Amino acid sequence: MEKKLIKEHRKQTEPQKTIEVQANLLKELYQITAEAKSLSALAIAQHEKENALDLQMEQKKGDFEAEKALKRTQWKKEKEEHEAAKKERNAQVKKERTREAVRGEVKTPAI
């Protein structure tokens, strides 16, 4: 009779253990699903941040290139202006020397 009771007890506790095991598995699956969703959200956020940084870098690079081109144009213009002023000064000096030479010839009588 005792064996029969033990056997009957096992029959009743086995389904309960199975239910507990299945319940624990469901809890674990739920946790895994929740963590996977969280990880997915983090991955999406990371991807969006990378895209935003890439766009920002491209914008800064474009701004830098535009500023560099502007500075290069300004520098070229200043250089051309400087060269023109230098040529004008040289021409003025040459004229002045020519005048002085002519005056010097006129002023000094030939003896």
C-alpha cells in the first residue's frame, strides 16, 4: 500500500514539477525577449548616433573646404594686389631715376 501511495504521489507531483519547469522556461524566454528588444533598441540608437556624427563630420568637412577655398582666393587676390603695387612702385622708381638722370644731364654743363 505504501508503494502505491508513493507511486500515486509521484503521479501527482510530476505534472506540478513539469508545470514549474515550463513556467521557469517561460520566464526565462520573456527575460531573453525583453533583453533582446532592449539590445535592439540600443543598436538602433547607436546606428542613429553614428549616422548623425557622419553627417556632422561631412558638414564640418564641407565648411572647412569652403573656408579654405575662400582663404585661398583672398590670399591670391592679396598676392596679385601686392605684385601690382610692387610693379607700380618699381615703375615709379624707374621713372624717377630717369627724370633725375635727365635733370642731371641738363644741370651739369659739359666742360
